[in-house]
Amino acid sequence: MRSFLKPLWAAALLFPLQAAMAQTPVYLDDSKPIEDRVEDALSRMTLEEKVALCHAQSKFSSAGVPRLGLPENWMTDGPHGIRPEVAWDEWVQAGWTNDSCMAFPALTCLAATWNPDMSLRYGRAIGEEARYRNKNVLLGPGVNIYRTPLNGRNFEYMGEDPYLASEMVVPYIQGVQSCGVAACVKHFALNNQEYDRFGVDVEVSDRALYEIYLPAFKAAVQRGEAWAIMGSYNLYRGQHCCHNQRLLNDILRGEWGFDGVVVSDWGGVHNTREAAYNGLDMEFGTGTDGLSVSASDAYNHYFLARPFLEQIKAGVIPESVVDGKVRNILRMMFRTTMNPNRPYGSFEDPAHGEAARQIAEEGIVLLQNRDNTLPIRLEKTRKILVVGENAIKMMTVGGGSSSLKAQYEISPLDGLRARVGSAAEVVYARGYVGNIDGSYNGVVSKVDLSESRSADELLAEAVALARESDYVIFVGGLNKNSHQDCEGGDRYDYGLPYNQDRLIEALAEINPRTVVVLVSGNSVAMPWADRVGAIVEGWYCGSEAGHALAAVLVGDVNPSGKLPFTMCTRLEDYHAHALNDSLVYPGVNHREVYKDDIFVGYRWSDKQKKNHRPLFCFGHGLSYTTFEYGKAVLDRKQMTEADSLRVCVSVKNTGSRAGAEVVQLYVSDLKSSLPRPIKELKGFRKVMLQPGESREVEFVLDRTSLSYFDDAKHAWVAEPGRFEVLIGASAEDIRSRVGFELK
Ligand code: BGC
């Protein structure tokens, strides 16, 4: 081209582009601040379009605004993997062949790592899977506090301690959201049991609410900056939590400044007026199967659909009410689907399997190890007997909404066989029959668990094999069937189901090297604890479960998990049960009173006499090496409310294997005007140490570490006086104490 023509060509090319840019609406211009884009999009929407954003259009999606190029919102469970696709309006499989996900360990296991880096990794990996599957909202993580071991959903949560749950939930959210997917923290709030979950009205003191049940949600919102939150099914102060004035308007939005979306739990909305005014933005799962209510427009029957539209049109509800909801929803869309820079995500990625395995390896807890039963010494082993249904049962299927269609799941038996190889013989005996059903919403487990032999025959076979084996690895516990670790119901009792105790006792009598591996998300009674060699809490570990467990059992991995909840000997040793009052648990006539107040978990067991102390306390977990703690040192003996205090302690690996220790810091208020727990967790660090290596661990305390919530003042109060810092390897294994004064 002749050079003098160039500028003309360039101008002709650029002009339409410039003109188009000048016309780009603000809401589509990602160089503009999100709030400007939100207002611009809102101003272009009709009332019908606004209302359509506020309720579902299918089981897991809500409408966008096609006319404006605003896409639909797609949700997915959560929180342990990306749920397989169900039909548009039915709880059956959609029949996709490309929706088998990576299954990550249950959140109890994640919490048991006590490692926020693992939580970030978890969040990133599951966020990538959600993003790849074109979901912009992940329904998780869950942070309801472990109040009773009977709660069928504890496995989806992060344990009994508000500080631990707060520290662990924040990185998960950050990881998910770095993928352009909103984390939807659930279930807000006070959803601490499954029994009567749709009807129970919880009464709780403000003190317990603010100190125990809310902190992890607050951290999720303020530090994690979660873009969404899910209301719970239950009621609080007579109002359902999905449209609860106090929880959603006063606390979540008012006190915490939440600017994201409040999503209802599926079927958690009960009337239009409260749904309109009390903080809810999006209604999902309200009872319609699309057939019995109306075949053609089922979703228009939702409380926030036609009834809402009609009341706005009639002037009963002002349009500003729907505008407020739409602002929140648009803001979430600009953060997710409308963010042109969000990554593409990935699915069935081996890196996700690697993350799942490492999280599991760090979360598995060695509860007991008499005479160094573990690790298995393969060089001296001829035969290993694996006993128990949970050694072969698929645990990624079942449990309720967190059920998955996993790309693969390595069972404990397969994992151990793969690791042991030809080094020893691994034989299997069923031992007991639990629940042979392995299906959920049309996903069917590939393992056939049918068994025709009697309980006595199974026991006799296992005992005979145990006699001739070097090790017995019993893999039992609970499962994901109803009234075990499963949504929709609580456990009926604290004991192990299916007569497992009898079998464990028989095995232990024959073979002292009996190892009990509990696959569960809850504590169970262990009447045989002092007769077995080792006890391992193996959790539900997802796709890589068997590999991770085998690595711990043979010692490739030195266990470093610590309990995120207290394991009591008896059910009555938990405060909610100690009171022996149905009003306290499980409630009477839909009314439940949390008389256990702030004394939940170790906050209760710390105050009990010796014979009511936990079997395995909060923060407990053994290692194949040993750690020695130095003396805790403070940088000063006095602090004021305005400043902070540094605490240093050295930890040394005094054994012969590399290993990680979780150094825990508890604060004790020696004298206070309100009753306080004997101590509370206010810091922890996981440190990896080579044999002989030692490290200085540092913590910083400030007034928040010393405060309690004063109901009367409705404020956090750090009361002047004497405090003590306790450094320990668990809540009961305190290695060093040092005092200071708050001026
Ligand atoms: C559960 C939620 C879940 C939702 C969607 C409800 O039954 O309580 O946790 O996210 O279903 O599956």
C-alpha cells in the first residue's frame, strides 16, 4: 500500500471502533467501577426483568436478562465437589457423561488439617471445577458449629470452635472466588441439627450467638469477602432464617456491611412479605415439581415471583425493595459471569486429585497409638487383614446435597493394596453388614455390597483371619446413609451402628495389633478404646481417600491432623446432652433452647471433673515423631486495649522422622465479671520440622483475643485484669503458660 494512504485507512478502520466504544453502555464497560455498572444495568431493566432475577427458573438456575446480555446464574453444591447435573426441574440425573468431578475431603477433614494453606488450595481447586462447569455460585462452605455429635450434617462443617472455623473458612472462600465463582457460605444461622430442621425455632442468648455461632460467618463475610450467603431452614426468634429481620437485616447487612447476595436454602422461603423485606435476595427450591402446581409456569408461583410482582404493581411493596435485591444480584454477576478477566477453570484435573490427596493426608488424625502399633512395618509383615464394610463402600455417594458423582474414588482396601503391593499379602473380610445401599439421586455406587452370610459367620471369618495376620486394619465407623452422616436427619444414638463394637472387641482380643480406622464426620462411642492398638480418624476423604489413608498407615506420611471437635466417652458428656432436657436437644414442639449457651465443646468439657473428661480432646492428634516445646515468652507483661502483645515459643522435633506440629494458643481470662470458658483458642500455627530441627513460633494477641460479648452493652468487652496464655499440643496437653495484665 502507498504510504500516504495509510492514515486514511487507519482512520476508516478506527472510526467505527471509536464510535462503538463511545456507545458502550456503562454496565458493559469493565473499566468502570462495579457500582456504576450496577446502577446503569438496573436503570435499563423492566420491573418484570427485575423480579425474574430474584427467584429460580429451574432446580439450580435463575434467569438473566437476555435482552441486555446479562447471563443466567447457575448454582451448584458444594461443598466437597461439583454436584452432577440434575434435570431442569426434577431430582433425577440429567444423564450427562462429562460431569464426574473430583471429590475433595469433607470439611471436617479440611478443618482437621489446621492448615489455612490447605484451605486456600481446596478453594482454588474446587473453584476451578465450578468455573469449568459454568457455575457462578458454589453452595458452600458450611460453618455451622458442632454442638452435638448427633447432627447428621457435622461432616459438612468445620468443627466446634469459632476461631478455628473462622481461620479455615476465609482462605477457602478466597480460593473459590479467585476463579470468578461466588462462595455461598451456609447455613446462616443456628442450623446445628437436622432433626426438625424446617420447623425448629432456636432460642439462644446474644452472648452465645456472637461468641459461638456467628464468628465464622462474620469472618467469611468481612475477611473472606464472600459474595453470597445461604439462609438456613430453621427459625430464630419466630422467623425463618431465610427471611429473618435480625439475622439478615440487622446483623449481616447492618453490623457486618455484607454487600453480596442472600440465597435461600432450597425450600426455605415461606411468605412474600418477609421474603421481600427481611434481607433475602434469591429464592430457590420452593416446593413445586413443575407438574402438580402448574405445568407451564411453576416458578412463577414462587413467593418472590408473581405474588411479589403483583404486590409491587399494586403499590403494596415499593419498587425500591426489588431494586435493592437486584443491586445485590447484579453486583455478584459483575464479580463472576460479567468479569471478562475470570479464568476458564479446569475439570478432572490431576492437580485437583493431588490437592485432594494432600488435604486428606494432612487431615487424618492419629488418635491413639499404643506401643507404636503404627506405622505398619512392611519389612516385618507377612499378612495384613483388612476388615469392615467401610473399607470398600463408596463414600462420595450419599449424605444429601453434598453427594457426588466422582470421577473415581480409591477405597481404603484398594489404597492399601496399591501401596503394599507384593511386600505383604493383604486379605479382606467383610466383618459386618451395614447399609448396602449406595445410591443418591440416580447416582449409583459401582460397588455391590450385597452379602448373604449371617453376622456370626462374618465375625467368625474375620476372627479366624485375624489370628494369622500381623496386622488387623478394621475400617468402619458411620456412612452416608440416612441417620448416619447424612442431611435430613440426626443420628439416633452415639454408638457405632451395625454391632461393630462386638466385632472390634473380638478382633482386639485375638490380635493386639488391631488398628481401628473410623470413617466418619462425627465422634462415636469407643468402649473398646483401651483394648485396641491404634485408632485413626479417617474422615470422608473423597477421590483420594484410600491413597491418603494407606500413606498414613505405612508411614509414608507422618500424621499431623488434629481434632476440630471434642470426642467424648459418652453422649451425656456433651453439654447439649448433659442437661438431659429435650428443650435443649432436640427441641419440644418446634422450640429449642440453647441452655448450653457459650459452653460448647471443650468450653464445656474443660469445666468437668476427671471422669467426664473427653476420650480425645479438641486439638488432639498424635504423630510418629515427638515434639518438645520451649517456654512461652511475652514481649511485655502488660498491654492496653490499643496495643498488641507478642508471644514466642520454640518447638523442636525430638524424634527421628520429619513431621508437622500444630502449636495451639489458648487465652484464659483469670477473673471476669461474666462467666467465661476456662480457655479459648486464639491462635495456631502448623510447623513442619525435620528431625532435630527447632523453630520459633510467634503469635500476636490484641484486644479481640481477650474480649467477650456483653449482651447488656451489645458490645465486645476486653476487661482489664490478669490473663494467661496457654501454649499446647491440644486443649488438654498444655506445655507452657505465661501471664500478663490488661491495663
Ligand atoms: C441443603 C443445602 C443445599 C441445597 C441445594 C438443601 O437441602 O440444605 O445445603 O445447598 O439443598 O441442594
